[in-house]
Amino acid sequence: MADRGDTHYRVRTLNRWFAWSSLALLVATFWMVIDDWSRPWKTYQKGFRALEVERARAELESPQARAALEEEARLSQELADAQGRFASSHSELEAAEKTLTELEHQGFIATEGEKKLKQQYNWERFVTEGYLIQRGEGQGYQAKLANLKAYEDRLAAASGVKQAADARVVEQKAKIAAMRSSISTIESELKASTRDIDLVRKKLASQAPEDAPTKIANVVRDFPGLDFIGPSLKVQKVMPPDLTFELNFTRKQRIDMCQTCHLAVDREGFEGETHPFRTHPRPDLFLSAKSPHPLNQLGCTICHRGSGESLDFQRADHRATDEEEGERWHEEYGWYKQHYWDYPMLSSRFVEASCVQCHKTSMDLIAPEAPEVAEGYRLFERYGCHACHKVDGFPTTRRPGPTLAKILQKTRPEFVQAWVTNPKSFRPTTWMPQVFHLENYASDVTVVASHYGLGREMKGDEWSDTAVAAVSAFVGSRSATEPLPPIPVQGDATRGREVFRLSGCLACHNMAPFTPEGRSEAKDPALQLRETNEHGPNLRGIASKVHPEWLYAWIRDPKAYWPQTRMPDLRLSDPDAADVVAYVFDDPDGIFHDVPEGWAEGKRPYERDVLEEQARWFFNRTLRSELDRLFREEWKSDEALLEAVGEKWVLNQGCHSCHEIPGLENAQPIGTELTTWGSKTIDKLDFGFLPEILAREHGWDHHRETEFKQYRENFLTWKLRNPRIYDREKIKNPTERLRMPWFDFTEDQIQAIATFVVGLVNDEVQHAKMIPSPEKAAMDKGLRVVRQKNCAACHVIEPGTIEFLDEDGHPHAVRGQFQLLDEEELLPPPMAGFSEYLADYESYMREDDPEFELEEVYAQLLEPVPGLGDVGTTFSIADVGSIRTKPAWGGDLVPVIADYYLRPGIRSDVEDQEGTLTGDGAGNVQDVDGQWRSFTEEVYEKIRWTYAPPVLIDEGSKLQRDWFYRFLLEPVPLREQIRVRMPTFDWAEGEAAAVADLFANRARLEWPKGYARKLLLALGKTPAEIAAEMASMRLNGSTESQIQGILDGKPVETAAGIANLVAYGGAQGFSMASAVSPQYETLPQRTPSHLDPYLAQMPDFYDEVHALIIQPGGPNCISCHFLAGDPPTNESPIAWAPDLAHTRERLRPNWIRDWLSDPARIYPGTTMPANFALDQEQWQGLYPAPASEQIEAVITWLFNLDRALIKN
Amino acid sequence: MESLKSFIDSLFEPTRYFLGSVAAVAAIFFWRRFFSKSIVILAFFLLGTAFFVWAPRNDTDFRAIITKPDNIPIVMLLGSVVFFSWLALRQAVINDERRKKGGAGNEGELGKQKVYTWPDLVYTEFICIIAFTAFLIVWSIVVEAPIEEPAATARTPNPSKAPWYFLGLQEMLVYFDPWIAGVVLPGFIIVGLMAVPYLDTNPKGNGYYTFEERPFAWAFFWVGFILFWVSFVILGTFLRGPNWSFFGPFEFWDVHKLEPLVNVDLSTYFWVDWLGRALPKSPLVREAPGILSLLAFFLVLPPLLGKTLLKGLVARMGVVRFNVFMHFMLWFALMPTKMLLRWTVNLKYIIGIPEWFFNV
């Protein structure tokens, strides 16, 4: 524009301004596009691509690839040669191919011609039909019909032409193929041999193209502004079906884009990489397609939380594992907690919390995989959190504390007061929390400062003491007081000790000293703490607590006092129970009157004016004048006022939530509902002044302080550590202070419980309808009942695991147990604390021989292990230092019992105890049969199998499920000599069935693994060999890895491959008892179709077998077994075995088959001999048949014993 | 340091903040000759810059508030409003000086010249638009234009703030019933601004800056715009925290901060505190003091003032204009009156008839 010269601004200048500002706008616009385009995730994707290229290149350098490349070169050469040879007949082929082209051309024309005619025919038919329907069968119609007919003929002719042409093409093709056959063979061979490296090459070509056009194309695809079309770097997302989260009252589909950066999460082989390129741990459990948590079904955020739709380190709401990592992130990524996302990522310490949302009803089942949260769940129940805090769907509503309805029959009011003041001062291990004298009512806290004009400050101590007095007065007032009947029999303390030790009391109870030092010094296994003997309270000091009459009544019938108790009925006789009471109260061992230092039973002092002040607060809705009247009249006596205030205190502090108190059965529990606590937004949590206090103490900056408040876990952890901490530095009136009692949890317990509670979320998965299968649900319930009834205290349910390196340095992990180290030892080395045990042993041995060095340890297999041996095989481990152990699950009581029989009294903590048991003082012990025997007479194994509670490993394959169920309901004695009692439990509905189902299901699940291992042992082949043979047998899809998976018990491989493996085993002549079906199983041995052939062949069948069984020269079963109530002929009870008459209802025939042929393969160390070894000729004089048939005959006889005995 | 911070915090207590601002405006007008000196504005900006460098370094709360990406424009507003207000005042002072000396105003000569719409207006505006757009883009890239949390009707953000330019209206909601603060008063603002050309009978000051010829217009503009709009934007942005509570610039925005306010209606003051009797049952009787005083405010005050203090104004404007003008002014005056009553004597409503949803 020309400058007119009369404008205020010069146009040239304006033009310049215009140009520069437009340029600036252009630059800004480009900057915007590039800024939008440049995302951190693209860097990660490029990095990952580089990593993959690097790996592919390395793969091409590997020896296998080199071999393949050589093979390829060889074949290519061969191909070239063949092609060269072929070139001589080149012209012939060329002619043939030319003909083929010509023929194909003709075929195309013929096909098209036919198509065209077909359309014309269809048209004519349509016209003809229309004519008929509108005008009827006139002349015109006939003409149309004739026309149609003509078309039909032409169509038929055309089809013929087409078929002929097609046939010629096929023929010509075959001709050419025949000509080329030599070349095609080499070609296909080449293709097969280079398949693997071709894949790698293809990958390389796509990831790192070498040709310029592809390279340029890739750049263009990812170019800013063009990358919306088909970029090579793109966002990866998973939209798990049905998984939502709550947003604004609606449910929003989860979209997880985490994989955009975490590119290898579901790909194996990247375990060693750093984040974000690392494979997810445990691909057998998570993310891989065959795992139970496949990526495309679940995504990421359902477990990890965080913001799945964010593609930025910060906005994804990543979470550091610890402060150190947080600091590092802060420096590297400028990380801070973004407070706009309500569900921050769970730190790796808490990630198990997410299991709860789906597995709330199968927590026991997942315990091996998610130990932390399962432990939290157990603690939650054990400490009775559910009693105060409602959790929908939590499997119990049982009150965790004993009833207080008859508390004064059990103990004295003075005890109650002292106990309520501080339960741990009497029993440090009690799980009753401390309620009074806590921080927010501490001695230096002024609870009220003359609120109601009394003119004096009241301190926490007097306030709490008065409260305790009121609570115990109230509880006492609600208790039944009529005295219990006296004990009918005079007890004997010495006998009582034996009953106490042998009946099984110590399975659930311990008598451990109060202090950790005392505990570590206790030699007597009865005084040591184990996993299971803390199921009931520590019995130390119990005589200082309860009345003898109450103890007697309680032992005789626990449910009479407390219907919900976990304590079972041991069916003790009156004298037995009286003896136990005598033992406890005479207390020859000084255990039951032992109380911790500082414990003093007694009434706490209280003051009337404090009590009145508390009444004023609690009854603040009552008019003051009315209160004054009450103080003068109804509440004139302190007792009445104590009871009135006590009730308020009980309701205020929630005693009634855990304990049944008459009159308060329906009062509301005091805790917050926790059903969806994990979804509660953090602004609903009152952190009080804790963040400020912590910031002050630790010098936190503002960010750190705010961050602390952003995580629910922090709230919970501190609350569990010190439940009243959020009252700190707050000024509150005395009735509105925090009320949760103090449990004295360890940090590990806090972590576990917090993990569980954080997992209680607004259950999204219910929307996805994920519920466990009926089998899984039954097993979970069974496991839960097993835990609650403490079955594992007496019974070994799963053997321990021994990990070690063999001579070649290969790692092994086998189920097994250790053998005795030398003859001096009585008990085999323990699995728990094995290394400590060995260290002790070695230092003990070095006292005599300073050079002593333990060279090897012997262990025994409790499962078949290909390469090592079958069950019962003993093997040696030379590399003792490499041994790691996982203790067996269950059987904690066994050492206590064995100890008793092996060397009575010698391990007792009191020096001169030897001989005070029913012993003769010379190392002999009187047994149940009244016989004296030397304690060293029998080896541990025999004692263990004879006197200790039975091992339940694989019990499901042994027992008929229905018998097991009935036995649980009403136990019958199986081994007459055993003194440990199977208690009578008070099963809730479905509980006994769940236990029986659990074992049946376990047996069913364990069976394929056992089958595969025994098969490998029997055939002596490796999985690779078997896979090869199976492939040749066309048992398709049986790969080595699949067989290995079955051997390792992996569910996916097992489900896919076991049927084939069994078919293979059958073909190899291998047989093994079939799998357990958890459903009803038939007993074919009792059916006529089974029996009749025996009876037809051998009319005296029953007598024949009977003779075989009882002949002293034969297997002589009745030497040890009872037979329909007749005692065994062998007089030593160490050998006594169950009554054969139980077999029919109790055992599974399949199991007996394995058992009779080789009992030691099932229970190593059992006294049962291998009477019918399959590889031996035995008893043919008594029953002329091979061992396998003898076994079948015995089984048939056993299952028809009722008939056989009637006949006799 | 801490005592300095708490001193500054205490300055920003609402009554002090408001009355202080009024006093500051009065002082600036009174000593305008001094304030319009370049050295003053230079000192002001140096001190201000020093403050904005010093304060965030020494206080996380202050830093959090002023560096919030949302709030940065308001920090800019702070500087630009001060500068342009000062510039106008300076021009007016210079003009007034000249005028006193008998010369023409600064713009006197220029005022006679003419400029073209194109290119002098439209082209320059166009360039400004382009440059400003570029600036906005760069700015939003650099501060990473903020996004807040996902919206949730059950959980609104705390504090829940209006767009910055409406913070003045939102402030009024604290003192008045929504129908007054949200409907009547904004309506009067618009109507009042529309009425200005018809009410303003002063012909002076057209096309040039002058203070002395239009002191009322200056005062009204500064109070209405700078005090009641701009300063409320600043107040709403920096000083209103969670639960719409008042926070000093160095104070932590504590969600749990309690305002010890027990607001009481005028009727309670009248019947309970002064007459020592219970509130009458009938709302009309009960609220009679409020109704009467408001009636007096709107009906008695204009004629009274017209007869006495503002006699000259009536003469200049005529009765109708004067009354319309007075009504706008009275409505406007209601605002600070009510605010001060709230801050000082916790007055909730002058007329409070919740039964009829009628509260003033």
C-alpha cells in the first residue's frame, strides 16, 4: 500500500510490524503443533524399538541363527543348482506355462459366459413367474415357458464348457508342478529351515528398515501434523470389557493406555530390562493370555489404580515405592503427587490390596500368591476389626471376644478391673486391645476444665480409672452370678499333666513365657511359640485368673459357657477333666500361677466427683435439675452411679461390639463402616494435626506435608499404629474423642491390615460379574474353615519344601523332610530355622571334635521327582550351605507329642522333672496299655505314625468324601492307642462339607502332576523324549514345555495336555489310580457285575481271601489291624492299625490299590509292610494269582467285608 | 520475617483491606501531584517487583497462590491496571497544571487533528490481535494451560470460583441474597452505565484528561471500577480460599479454617438486643425496622439531600435526573454499607424474611 503521507502511522512501518507479528504467529503456531506432537511416550517407544532392533540383531548373531544361515546358504546353492539343471528343459516349461496361461484365459471366458447366462436365465424365470401369477396359464405363458426352457438348455451347455475348461487348467497345472517338483521340494525345505530367522528378519525390516523409501515413509508417518493418519508411533490402549470406574455418578469405561510406554509388560523375555520396558512379574499369573489375569480382560488400573488415560509420567499419577524413589522421581521428572486424581496408584507395597475387590470371597485361596493382603484379611478377622467396622460381604459376624454374660462365674470383679485397665499387663500376647488410659486420656491431659462448674480440672488418669471402675461395675451387674457346681471328682495333677499334654490342648494354646528372653530359653516344645498354638490364648497364669469350677465346666463343654467359642469339645471324661484342672491349679510346673511383673489384681480407685462429671457429660440431655435429683436419690449409692455411667462407657468405647453383654446385644457397633473405605476420597479423612506435627518433627517442606495427606494408606497406617493420634493437639470435649482402642500391632501387621482395608473399594468387579467357580468357592471356604478350626495345628496338610543345589550346581525345590543327623538325635532337623539348627548342631559337635564339618544332609522325598526318585526316596545333599527350607503347613503339635513318647520330661524346663511324668525314673515310660517301655526303643518315625495326629497330605485321594464329612461331624476312634483327640467341632452349616470338598478338590488338582511325575519316573524318560514320542503318535500339541508345565503343576498347561499324556501313558502300559472326582464316586467292588465273576470262579472266594489275610505265614493283616472289633494279635500298641471294617465306608479303592502295593510310597516310614509288591512272587501258596490280582481280590474282600463276615 | 508476614496478612483483613483501599484512593486524589510523578510509579514498580521476587522465595503459600497458572493473568492485571490508572492521573494532573497557567490541555492541539480509520485504527488493531494471539499461544505452551480435576457434581472444587472477571459479582454474593447480588445489582450496573450519558450534564473533559473539572467522575470511576471490580478480582483470586474464607497472602489455605461468624439480622438487633424482647411472630412487624430504614434510605434520603447538601446538583441536573441519579448512587452505596455492616457488626440481613424468600 502506498504511503499517502498524511496518516498518523507510517504504513511502511505498520507493514513491517504486520510482517513480524505474522511471522511470530506462524512460529507460535508451529511451536504449538510441535509441542503437541512431542510427547514423552514417543521417546519411550523409540527407545523400545531400538531395544528390539538390538535384540533382533543379537539374535541373528546367535549360534542357532548362524547354523540356520549356513543351512540357508547351502539350500540356496542347491536350489540354484537345481534351477540350473532345470534350465536345460527350460523351453519345455516355458511352452507348458504359455499353454497354461492360454487355458486359464479360456477358463475365464467360459466362467464369465456361464455367469452371464445364469443372470439372463434368472431374469427370464422371474418374468415367467410374474406372467403366470398375473395373467394365468394362457398362450403367452406357454411362449414364455418355452423361452425359459431354451435359456435353461443354453445354461447347461455353458456350464459344461466351463467345467471342461477348468479341468484342462488343473491338468496343465499338475503337469507343470510335476516338471518343477525337484525345485519345489528344495524351496519348501528352504522355507522351513529359515522360518525362525525369517521372522527375525521381517521384524528387523519393519522396525529398522534399510531401504530409503520405507525410511522416508516412516518419518512422514510420524511427522507433526501428519501423524493423525497412520503413525508408526501410536498410543496403545486396552479397554477391558465391563470394567468401569465411578465418575460423576456414572460408570465410565476404563481405558488403560499404560502400555504406550510400558511396552513389554505382557511379553516374556524382558525381565532384565529397566522400567518402562520390563516384563510384568509372574507372567503365569498376570497379563499373559493364558494367565488368569489377561491384559485384554483386565487392563492395568483395575489393580494398580492411577489414571489409565494419561500418557504422561506425572498425570498417570505414578507412585513411588519409598521416599527415596520419590526424591529421585522428583529430581528426574519433577514428580509430585497430583491431587486431581482420586485413585492414586498403589505403591508396590500395597498393590496386593487390589486382590480384595475380586477375591473378597476367596482370600484364603489366594493366600500363597498374595500373602500380605491375605494376612491382613486374617488379622482383620482375628483381631475382630469386623465387629466394630461393618464390611459387607465379610464372611463372619461372629463377636471376636468371649461373652460377658457369665463373667463373674469365670473370674473375680477385681480381675476384670485390672484386665480392663490394661489387658496386656496380664497377658502380653492377648489380642484384646487396650481401651483406657490411652493418649487422648493420658495422665497429663486435662480432660475437663470445670465444664459444669465443679471448679477443678480433671486429668486423664483419674478420668480413665473412674471409667474402668464404672465399666467393670456395669459388666458385673449384667453377669450371671449363681455359683457353678463343684467338681465331682478329685483330680490328680500328675495324670493331669499327661492328659493336658497328650489330648491336644497344646495344639491351640501355648504356655510361652511372657518375655522374649524367656521364650527363646524354653527347651520344652510345649513352651515354645509356633504358628498354630497362638490360636487360643497363652495359658500362662490362667490359674490366677479363673475359678477351678469354671475351668472344669469349660473344658467339659465350652459351648455351654460361650456358644460362639472356637474351642472344640475334646470329649474328655470327668476324671480327665478333673485331672487337668488339678494340674492347672496345683501347678507343679509353676506355669499357671506365673504372672508378668507388675501385674496386680485389684479395684481401681475412683472419685465420686469425677463419676458425677462423667454422668453429666453422658446424660447431657437430661435436665440439670433432674440430674441433681438423680445424684441425690437413684444414684445415691456409688454402685448405682457406677453402673449407669459404666453402661454409657461400654456403649461409648464399643465393648459390646466384641463381647456379648446382656441387654446390649442389638446396640450399634462404634466403628465406621469400611465396605468401600478404599474408595473414600481423601478429603473425607480427618488427618487432624498429624501432617503438621510430622512436618515439624521431620522438617518436611510444604510439598511433603501435602503429599502425606494425599494417600489413604498413610491415614490408615498411623491410625493402626496409634488409634488416637488424630486427637493430638486438638481440644475436644470428653465424649467426642476418638475411641478406637490400641492393639499394639507390629509394623508388619499394620502393613498387612492396611493393605486389606485399602482394597475394600466400591466394588467395580461386581459389575463385571466375576465370581469364583463353585469348586474354587468350596475350596476357599474349606481353607477358611481349616484355618478357623486350626486343623493345621495337629495335621500336616502340605509337606515342607527343601531348596538346594545338587552336585552339578543345579537348583532343586522338592517337597520333603530331613532325616536324623545321627543316632544321638531323636527328632529330625526342623524345617523352620534349619540353618540355625545346623549352626547349633555344628558348634555342639565341635566341642568334642574341633575339626567337625557336616559333610552332607539326608532328606526324604515326599513327592515323586523325576531324576531323584519316588516318594520315600532318601537322597543326600552335599552343598549344605545352599539349603533353603519352607516349613510344612501344619503338624506343629507332632514334636510335642513325639517328645513326650521319645524322652519324657527330659526337655522340660524344670530340671528334676524327669520321672514325675508317668515314668519310672529310669527312662522308661508307661504307655496307654500299662506297659513300660524304654523311650529309645522306637524310632521317631514309628512314634510319629503311631501316636501323633495323622498326616493329611493328599488325604482327598485316600478318603471317600462322604465318610470324611461324616467323620468330621462325629469323629470315631480309628487308632485305639492314640491319645490325641480329634475334637468334636461345632460346625456351622456347610463347614464340614467344605473341608471334605477342599481335600477332594485338592486331590483332583494335584493328581495330574503326580501322574506325570510317576510316569516319567516309571519310564525313565525326559519330557523332551516323551514329547517327541507323543508327536510321532499324533497326540497333537504335546510340547516339551507343556509336559514341563504339567510336571510343575501349572493349571493352564495341565488343562490343555493331561488327557494326551494319560493316553500316552496308557499306551506305554503305565497305570495309576485315576483322578479324584469331587462328586459322588461309585464303589464298583460291591456291584454284582464285579462280584459275580469272582464268586463264579471261586465259590469260596470270601474264605480264600480271609485265609490269606489271617494266615500267620501270609500277610497276616490281623497282626496289626483290628478286624470288626477283634484286637490285633500283636500286643505292642506301636504297631496297631485301624479296623479293616472301616475300609468299606472310609477308603477309596483306587488309593488302596497303590497302598497295598507299596505303602512306603505313600507314607514313608509307615509300619505297614509292602505285602503285595508287584515285582515279587508272594503268597501264591495261599492265593494262586499274581500280586496285582491278589490286591484286587483283597480290595474286593475288604469292600464286601460285611458280606464276608456274615458268611463266616 | 514471620512477623512481617503476619503484619502483611493482618493488613489484608477485609475491613482493613477495604477501608485501606478507600483511604488510599482518597490519599492519591488528595496528593495527586505527588503521586503522578514518574519517580513514584518507578518506585512503586521497583518495590512491587522486589516484593514479588522476595515473597514467593520466602513463603510457599504465597508462591502457591501467585504461581498457579490460573492466577498469572491476575498478577499481570495488577501491574497493568496500576500503570494505566497512574498514566491517566498523570495526564490529568499535567493538563490541570497547564490549564491553571492559562494554557491549553495536552491534547488540545492534537484534538483538532484527524486520523484515518485505515490504517491508523484498524490496521494497528489488526497487528495487535496477531501479536497478542501469538503471545497467548506461547504463553499457554509455556505454562502448560491448566486443566483441573474431572468434574463431579457431588464434589465441587473448594473454593469454587467464578471466572476471574466475575469475581466481583461472586464477592457480592457473600453479602447479599442471590436475587440482589446476582440479578438486581448487575442489572443496575448495566442500566446505570447506559444512563451515564443522559445523567452526565458536565460538558467538560471531552477528549482530554482532567481531574479538577471532573472530580466526581474520577472518584466514582476509581471507586466503582478499581475498588469494586479490580480489587475484588484480586481479592477473589488471591485472598479467598477454601470455603470462601478470607486468607492473608501468606496464610496457608486450610480447608478447616473456621470463621467465627454468627451473623444476625437487623430485626434481632432491634428487638432482642435493644428492646430486650422476643422477636414478634409476624414477619412484617418483625422486619419493620429494616423495612422502614430501607424505605427511608431510598425515599427520604434523595429529597432530603436534594434540599440540603446537594442543592446545587438538583439545580444543575433537574429533579428527575437528580432522583434517577440518586437511586443509582444509593443502590451503589448499599454495597459498601452492607459489607461494612457485615464485617463490623455481623449484620446478616437488613430485611430478612426467609418465609417469603425476601432478604435484603
